[in-house]
Amino acid sequence: MSMIVSVSVRALLKEYGWRHVAVIYDEQEVFYKNAGPSMIEDFKHDPDFPDPYELKFNRTDNWLPEETMEDASAHARGIRK
């Protein structure tokens, strides 16, 4: 299932010419805990994209979505090794 999601996401990004990727996921959610790392690996093996920025978070009372998005924005612009 995560491979299908990854292919769909990469197809959309290619369609719009987007190359900078951050994969943001709540590591306490079972689906995302498995799908997030799988999507990271799929992007790493796609030569059309630089390595994605992996950003895990835990949704707590202290979690600020704005900070997560700012972190992703600042770090998603990777350089292909």
C-alpha cells in the first residue's frame, strides 16, 4: 500500500515540477510509522528527486504545527548526493 501512495505522490510532484520534499509524519500512528520510512526510501531511489527531509513528530499538548511546517520548509531543499 505505501508503495502505491509513494508512486502517486511522486507522480503529482513531477506533474507540477516540485522537487523539494519533506515527509512529515506522526510516529505514534501505526500507519504512518510504517508508511513514512517506506516513502523516504522510495524517494531516495528516485533519481528525479533529491533525498527528502524526514520529519517525525509526536502529537502532544505541546506540539506546534507551525514549528513543524517551518522546520520542513527550511530543510526540504536537499541536494542529491
